[in-house]
Amino acid sequence: MLLWTACAVACSDSDPAPQPDDEGPTPPPDKEQQVVCGIEKPEEGASVNLAEKLTIAGTGVATVGEIEKVVLKVGGIVVPEVTDVPFEIEYTFPAEQVEGELKLELSVEGDAGATASTEVTVTTYRKEGPAAPVEGTMTDARDGNVYKTVKLADQVWMAENLRYLPEQHDDVSDTEPRYYIWSDYDKDTQLGAEALKVYGAFYNWKAALQGEEPQTSADQAPIRGVCPEGWHIPSQAEWQQLAQYVLDADMAAVGSNGEVDETAIAKALAMDYPDDELMWNLPSMIEGDPQPTWPGIDKSKNNATKFSGIPIGFRSYSFNPADGGVQWDHASYSAGWWSSTQGVMGEGYCAVVRMWSDNQRFATDSNFIGGVGLTVRCLQD
């Protein structure tokens, strides 16, 4: 009864009353065919992006007999795939569709000739999303290393951690450049060479910025630092621009409830390891505890941006003399990179970009002291 009332308001019945010269007996009033129809999606007055598909849904019923003809028009053009009711389709606008008011019309006809029609008017606009990632390569002329790159909107990023290693250290310094290989493997061994190839080199802040003063405002010139010519250490604002690309391109991770979680930018930047139970897992300190990993989300769908973030942690200070003054932290579930921006904690601190699998965060406001060893991603000038 509610459906009938709603449709009756939306649609007009045009079944003519029988004329005296009609052949055959006039059917009783309660047997006359009446039809009604309605457009359920989109709503009247809705704003519609021409760059996206439009969901159109419609209904129709007949009091007697059946509906045998259904016609849907968008902007006066018949949509051929709609031939029955109810229906729901994903409509793609033609490239030449102009912005402004657009009328959607639905008409139905019953098998006894009764007809009804309805219409909805929407306002269209065109907003194109960012272009899809464009992959490429670049070669570092200093050592011949070849890197994958990815263009995300108007930024071109290295899609691998920088491997430039002019020397290797095992001590800690806040004042002098220091270069490391993961877990302090020797660069001249097979294990060290493989670690450098897969994970990249680790740098303290002096090495990353090559002694230049950090940026304190967004309008300062880029700092090349340890990057190849034509590339630079990304500022905090440039990292934030990368995060915004993920949101604008609708790449933020989709949870088990089907909703986009805007805090899950990290997932779109994280290398996919669908068959590796260790990567992007938080190690438990208690035997038998479950290993959290991208909660409720299929890990195999990581890396929509092709940025390929690696959860390899960082080289930190240690207060345990048995560790020789340093230790490697957060491997397997955390990634981090230097920015060129001074941290809010003041001189000696840098704004560090980090992401974690245990809470799916992408943060550009961490603060590390300059002696920590972190990886570097270079951004093209």
C-alpha cells in the first residue's frame, strides 16, 4: 500500500476511459488496468559528477495484467539496456555530455494499454579525479643504480628506497653523516649486498640532508641532500600532498564494512606481501597472541599507488650496552622516511613520515632525533 501511494504521487496515469463505440463490453471499474512508475535513484535535485558512473534505479507496477514496455531516457536519449522493471543500472555519461540540468524520464506501458511516466531533474558537473599511477624508471648517474618511479598526479616519486652508499658506518652520530645497511650487515658480503638491494640504504639526518639546514616553512627551496641530481628530499608538505592524492583518487583502503577509511592511506602506499605472513605484521611479545595485520582488510590489495612502501623499520639508539649502543626497531610492520622539514620539537628534530600496519596510520608529523637511521625516498624536482 505504501509503494502504491508513493508511485501514484510520482507518476501520472493516462489510461483513457472506454468510449461508447468501443467494441466489447466495458470492464467493471475495479478491473481497469492502471500502471504507476517511479525513479528511486537519483533523487530530484541531486548533484551528479559526469566523470563518474551514475546509479539509476526505477520501479513500476500494474494493478491488472503486466507491464510490457519500459523506456528510460537520459537527456532525451533512450537507454537501451532498460527493458523491464524494477531495474538498477550503472550509467556512463557520454564524453560530450555538458554540465547543467539533466532530465531523466521513465515511462511504462501495460499489456492492456495503460501508460504512466515520471521524471527527475539533476544538476551535473564534471570533476575529474587524479590520473592513475604512471610507472617508469630512472638511473642514478653516481653509481648506475636503476630505480622504479611512479607519477602520482604532478609528483614523480622513486618507487624504491634510495640505495646510494658512499661509505658504511656502524656507530651513531648527530653531527656527522652516517650511512648504514639493514641490521648492519657488511656491504661486501652477499647478505649485505642483498639487504641494500631490497631495502635500500639507511641514513642519519646529516647524511640525508648532506649537511644542509632543514626547511622551516613550506615556501623554502627544495633540499637535494643525498638524492641524485634533479631530485630532492621531500618536505613534510610534499608528503602530505602524496596523502591527499590517495584520498582524491579514492585509493584509501576499504574495510570489511565496505566504507573507505581515510586513516588507511598507508595501505595504498604499502608493498603487497599476500603470501608472506611476516611482512606488515606486528610481532607479538606474548607467545600465542594473534598477529594484527591491516584489520579486516585483504592484504593482497595493498599498493594501489605503486609506491611500494617496505616495512623495514629504522635504526634507533639503544640504552642497552649489550646492543653496542644501537638496535633495529619495528621491522616487519613499520615503514619510515626522512623529510627535509624541521620537527615541531625544535632544533635537532626532523618531521618524519611513518606508517604502521597495526593501526593503519600514515603520519607526517612524527619527530625523530637526527642520529636515527632511516630510509630515503627521493622526489623529482
